[in-house]
Amino acid sequence: MSILDVTEDQIFHTLGKGRDPNFKQIEKIRPTITPAPKKTYIAPVKKQIITNSIQKPVAVEQTKYVTSPEVEESINTLTTELLDLKKSVTGIQSMIKLYLSVFALALVIFVGLMGLFIIYT
């Protein structure tokens, strides 16, 4: 008899009398736990590489676009303008570096002269 088969009337009837005369001890079969066998490890085997089954990637050709003469001319114009802009930016950067180095040198000389003036006066 399972718990699901027991009704309320049977429970109260059993509680009122005490122990149920039809009660039979349920024989519990305990599962036997057998230890798992220890794993025996085998040295790894190097796999042979089969070159026939490996497919080499196929080289994909790059698509070349055919441009019209107007597009090529505008590309060339933009390229030359970009090179000119790069030259002018490089010139400005070199001028800034020159001015900073001259300013730093002048500052060092000024501090040195001020030190000499303070010492000898």
C-alpha cells in the first residue's frame, strides 16, 4: 500500500485504534554500492595525420574593379592633395618642436643668468 492509496478515513481509523492490525513491515532492500573499478590509463597514442583527407583552402582571387577615367582622375587629385596636406602638417609639427626647444633653451639661459646675478649682487 502506498501513501497515495491511503485515505483520510483510513488514517483516522488507524489513529483511533492505535497500530493497524494489517500492518506489515516493509522490507527495505538497501542498494549495494560496489566500488567502481579504477581506471587504467593508457599512454596517449599519437595520431597520424592523413594529408589526403585535409582539404587545402582554395585561393580566392580578389575582384578588380574597373574604374572610369573621371574616378581615377579624382582619386589621383585627392591623393596629391592628401600628400600636400601631410607635408604641411609635418612642417608645422617641426616648427612647433623648434619653437619649444628654443623657448626651453632661452628659459634655461635666463634662469642661469638670474642665478649668477643673485649670487654676485
